Amino acid sequence: MSGHSLPSPTTAWHTLDTTQSLSTLKSDVQSGLSEQEAALRLDQYGTNELEESGGRSPWEILIDQFKNVMLLMLIGVALVSGILDLIALTQNNLKPGEVPFKDTIAILAIVVLNGALGYVQESRAEKALAALKQLSSPRVRILRGGRVTEVDSKYLVPGDVMLVEAGVQVAADGRILEAANLQIREAALTGEAEAVNKNANITVREDAMPADRINMIYQGTEVVNGRGTVVVTGTGMRTELGKIAAQIQGVESEPTPLQKRMDQLSKALVTGALVLVAIVVIGGLIITRDFSKLQNLLQTSLSMAVAVVPEGLPAVITVTLAIGTQRMVRRQALIRKLPAVETLGSVTTICSDKTGTLTQNKMVVQSLHTISSSPKITGEGYAPDGEFLINGSRIIPSDQPELRALLLACTLCNDSILQQEGGQWIIIGDPTEGALLTAAAKAGLERDQWSSKLPRVSEFPFSSDRKRMSVIVKDAAGLLQSETDFLSTPFLMFTKGSPEIVLERCHQIQIGDRVESITQAQRAQILQRNNELAGNGLRVLGFAYKPLKEVPPETADEASEQGLVWLGLVDMLDAPRPEVREAVKRCRTAGIRPVMITGDHQLTASAIAQDLGISKPGDEVLIGRELEVMSDQELEQNVDRVSVYARVAPEHKLRIVKALQRRGQIAAMTGDGVNDAPALKQADIGIAMGITGTDVSKEASDMVLLDDNFATIVAATEEGRVVYTNIRRFIKYILGSNIGEVITIAASVVLIPAVAATGSVPLTPLQILWMNLVTDGLPALALAVEPAEPNVMNRPPNNPGESIFARGLGTYMIRIGIVLAILAISTMVWAYNYTTTNFGGNLDADRWKTIVFTTLCLAQMGHAIAIRSNNRLTIELNPFTNLYVWGAVILTSILQLLLVYVAPLRAFFGTHYLPFNELMVCVGVSALMFVWIELEKLFFRFYFSQKR
């Protein structure tokens, strides 16, 4: 044997029979590979492990934080400030009591804090690959050189012959050679909880999905029953899990809308700051023609640069997003990545699974259909509470023999258990059988009671080939009132299964309390009803029975299941969650398009989608087979109009997400299986299921639904919109203040002779940092918890491409900045003339700077109170809806007064004591800021009412 002439990893092993598979792999079912050949193949293919592509190291993540343009500018400002302090220190030019380098230290502290916040957020490494690795088995039994041996799974190679049995986790992909009642649970790979019966003796068509390849087993799945012999066809990254790992690692992380906006804001602010610095320095030198003034001009420009940059903004945004996550947890949505909070507010399309998210994941019988009546059954879930209605009138099924017999068949031809736990009715077993038990219990036919009266003595189990099952019970005489010799038979067989298959085995039909020969017209009527029900997306089962004189052999199923008596049809549906209809309506109102993506049949998917309002009658449904043959361009042309995708494999989700994103959509995608992980990571918002989701899907997601409910996604998008609205609100608040500070500093150079002469600006970098971090920061945090506006879900999603300055934010900042500057400049001119006239030559001559500083800080308090609403006056707002704003205003005002009236703080911040009358001037002027904003609201209210 040679390991160098093996087939490519793209070989469709499921299309080959066992002999072809062994021949292609040059292996032997009796002896496996030799140790020498296994060693050669290990060298060629590598170990059976998932490979991790290199990501950023912690050091690289940390260094990247300081590549932000705002932080780089602040570092530059700190260095220049430090150099100026060093020059002043060497020339003994420091003022009495002045602490050198305090501005430099304060600015660098802010830089380090912001860098640390960014590092903490980004260093949460993706753990999806680690979760994938946990799905592989550590040890595996194989044939090597004709002997059974146990090896580490990482040393498996293509061609090895594995021996698997119940309880084993499959260590590699393989073609089944021999199978004895082999059942594999493939939920980790396909998301389907039900175990799959495997068959070694068939081949499957090439385009079959992994879930349909019943002659294959896959790494990460679990053997739940039976045993098997398997030849390994794929290891490591050549397995289905390996493909998923490659897809996960191949998804490039795109910046969120908020991150793009913050980057845009940073660049705009830094550009503005550099332009201002250049104007002050170059303009000052041109005007004075005195290079000895350079140090003074640099001091002024430093203050302006610090004033432009909102140092507290990153921290405020981080805290705001964190607060948003807490609110979302209370609404059953767990946010794993902070930026996702705001991204939710921009979502334009929600792609949701059907089962368990849009529906209850509980099959519920909708109606029964005998030859003479079709009662509807009310009730939700598995609770045995409901009524049987015909034309709206209540009936008692036990009074009608054919209905009673049909429900008795539902009860006895059943392997599930209905029980109550913690006040909730649950099913142990198959959901379909659970629905049948619930329907019978609503009629008073409980399984425990009837199982003791009619004990099961034998059965013909269900299989995918037979598509039916039968049970034989003892002593059924007298329970069904019918003709012929039925009353004298000691045994009775109940059969359920595919309606067409059960019906073709029936020779008679139950009508009332009689058994008659079934006619062709009756057969046609039953089949027509079955087709109608299936066409409406319902799951339909047919039921029949047969009197028996003795228990047939276990191998006599084909002969025994003939000459049956037809009972009727039972249709059922995984009923929609009651709250989802309203959630879909809210989506539509909010400009969000809901899309259903399911592995279920297209008729079922379409019926549920129409019921919920996701689609309309006649809308196109795309199925997985059609997606397979579509090019990416064709899919892109269809995604904007198709709202239902059926028979879709998890790997199709990735293509759908990418197509939506190429169309400019912000897509949220739900998923629970391992195969969903690449799509979840690719989506703008990946949403994993908290109850049914795998660890891999959760690690790849941005958000986890704790209740697996579609309505929770809609609630989370509402919170996302609230968060973005509040972020815009406090950006307006912070940057309006910054613009006012910059204009005030610039004006001081022109209007105050002492500033032009000495460079002693009214606001030092340290005072500006105080304003940006404390005076602006605390109220901004309080504004972050402002409750939702009434119309938050009555408008389209936030345009992900819009500028941070869009919708009037930029003009508001400039307008308010100018008003704030006018107030501060007016106060500055008055205070300078007042203090120099009364305290000329005295140290208190600089008291005018403290008046300007205090006025700006207190004016921001009025701004914070007024900005809570864009159009409603403060007196129209409930003051108790956000007590944090009032608390922040009071606390910040007290802290500001401490800087003026506590001596050590005065010395550190360079402020002066203000007498009461001067403080009242600050308070009075600053109050005009609040008055102005309230008058603006009245003006715009009147202006827009006139336009209407």
C-alpha cells in the first residue's frame, strides 16, 4: 500500500458502496491499515486535529488600542505639555504653588484608561473553535494490522477502520461498512435532536445534505444505539467539523456601525483640532512676528486641542452599552459582545429559524378527520385542556364511537409519556406522539389508564422504510362496538403512519358503531382530505385497527398489517408562539423585514409564515435544492423579495447572510447547531439559542436568546434603538460643550490682552479634562439611561451608513456650542475688566478665569436637564423617569463648588475663591443656557406646526 495515491478530500464517499470505498482508500475491513502505512498517511495528512489560524496576540491587541487617532493626538498633547513644563522648570518660570507635569500626567492617565477599556473589550477571544475541539473523542478503537487496538483520536488517518458502539463519540468522518441497529445523534452537526438510523448497504445521491447521508458518520456526533464498523474517510480539517472550523476562521470581523461612526468622529475631531492648533500658532506668529511668543501660543493651542477631544466619550459609550446589556438580560437577551447592543438598533432584516423560535416547538393536534366528522381541537402546548368543536359547537368525543376509537388508537399506538413537572406539562419522547397523547387526554383518554386495561403484548416498530408502526394489545373485546366477530377476538392491533401507506392496507372502514367495506369513493375522499391538509403545511397521520385471534410473530409485519379497518386522519402543527404575531407586526412597523429560514417542508414553512404575517399567499418560497444551483449573484437578486427559505441546510445560511449584506442590509441571524456557527459569525448580529443551542453556536454569536423566542429579538432591537438614541443624545451634549470651550479659548486670545501677551488662557488643560470627564461625563452617563421615546419602534431602523452628525446632530452641536461660547465670552470680558479694575497687580487678578470656568461647568447642568427630550419641554417630562440626571446635576455642581472653595483642590486645579456675588453671576449666566434650549424647542414646535 502507498499513502501517496489516495483520493482527493472532495470524494463523495456517500455515493460509493462499501467495496468501492475500501478499494479507493486501499484499506481492508478485516485487517485495517498496517502500522507502516498508517505512519506514512499520518505524515501525509497530519494529525486528526482542528487547526487554528493565527489571530492577534494580546500585545498586538494592546498596541492597536493606541493607534486610535484621538489617543495619538492626546499623547502628542501630553508630550508637548511635558516639554513646556520642563522648559518652565529649568527656567524657574513656574508660578508659586504650581505642580509641574500635572497636565501631562492627567492626559496620559486618560490615554491609558481609554486604551485599557478598548483592550478589555477586544481581548475576549473567540472560543468557537475551542468548543468545536471539545466535540472530538480522545480515544478510539480501530483495526491495525489485523488487531483491535485503542489509539489517541489525533493519530487516526484516512483508511483506518474504526469500531463504534453505543456511548462513543465519533472521532472522524467515515463510510459505514457494517451496521447493527446503528443510531447516531447528529444534533451537534445538523441541529436535529432525533437520532438517525444508519444503513451501510445503500448509496446516496451526490447532492444529498449531510443529514441525509445515512451511510456516513461524522466527527463530533454520538452513537446512541447499536454498533458499527467504519472506514475513516476524513480527518482534521477534512472532516465536516473541519470545514465548519475553516468557515468560522474565514469570516472577517467587520466594524459595527457604531465603531465606524466613532472612527469618523475621531478623524473629524482630530482634523479640527490640528487645524485650530495650526491657525493659532501660525496666525499668532504672523501677527506678532515674535518667535519668543511660540511657547505662549503652544500653551494656548494645547488647551484648544484638549478641549476639542471628548476624553470621557469612550468610557461613557462603554458604560452605556453595558447598561444596555443589563436591560436586555431582563428581556431574556444575553449580549456577548458590547458593540452588538447598538448594532441591534440598525438591524434591517431578522432571519429566524422556525422551530422553537417562531413556533412553540410543541406539536399540537389541530383536528381529527373520520369519514363522517372533522372536529377541531382547541388548546395550546401539551396541556390537556381543550374542547372538541364542530362548526363552533362543543361535542363529547366519547359519545361518538369512531372518534373514541381514533383517540384510543392515538393513546395506545404511542411510546411517549405526558406528565406534569413544576406546573408545566411536558413530553418525554417524540413530540409528534406527545401531541397525540395530549389530544386523547383532552377527551379524557389517558395513556396510563388505558395501558393497564389494554396492555401491549407485541409491536411492529416504526422505521423510515415502513413509514408506519403497529402495536398489539390484549383483551380489547367490547371496547369498540362493531359488527362481525370482533367482540370475540382476544387481541387488537392499532396501526399509525403515513396516510397513503396505511390506507392502502385497509379493506374496511369504521362508520359510527359499524364496520363496512371501504369504497373507492371513500378512499378518494380520504386522500383528497390528506392532500388538502398537507398542502396547508400540516403534519398528517393515518390510523387503523385490526382484530386478531392470536399474537403474530415479530417477523410477520407485512402479512399482519393487511386487511385493516380505517379509523381516520389526525393533523397537527408546531403551533406559532402566540406573542410572535404581534412581534412580527412590530417588525413591520419598525421597518424591519422578518425572514423565515427552516429545514422543514416548504408547505409547512409557507403556512406558518403566512399565519404569522411574515409572507403573503402566493409569495415565492426558495428551497435548499434551488439555492444549491443558484450563483451568488442570482441569490443576491432574490434575497430582497424572498421571505421564506425551506429545506435549507445550515451552510446555506452563510450564503443568505452574505447576500443580504452585499445588498446593504444589517442582518440578524439565528442558529443553534454547530453548522450554524459560520453564519452566526458572519451576520451583523449572530443570535444563538440559549435552550437548544450548542456551545459552538453560542461562542460564535453576538447575542444568546435565553428563551429561544423571536419576540425577544424584537425586544432587543428596541433596546438597541434606545441605546443609539441615548448615545446620540450625550454626544450632542458633550461635543456642544467642547465647541463652546474651544471658541471661548480662541476668543480669549483676541479679546483679553493678558492672554495674548502671556499665553495664560482662561482654561488650563487640567481644567478642561475636569470638564470633559466630570462636568460632562457624569450627566452624560445619566442621559444614557433615559427611557425609550414613545415612537422608537414606529420609525425605520437607523441607517448604518449615516454620519454620526446626521439628522441635525452636527448643526445642534455647532449652534449650542456658539450659544455657550457667547455666554462664556460675555462673562469672560466682564469678569476680566471687573477683576483687573478691582484687583490689578494682585494674585486675585486671575479670578476672572475661575468665573469663566465655573460658568461653563454650571451651564452644562442646565444643558443636561434640557436635552432629555428634543421636542418636549422639561416641565412636560415626568421628572421621575430619570432621577439619575437630577442626581448627576446636583453631584456635579457640588464637585465644581469644591474646586472653588476647598483650598487643596484650588491649588491643584489652579482656581480662585469666588465671593458669593461672583458665584451668583456664574449661576445666573449659566441658567440662560437652559432657557435658550427650552425656547428653541418652542420655536421649532411652532415652525413645524406652521409648515404642516
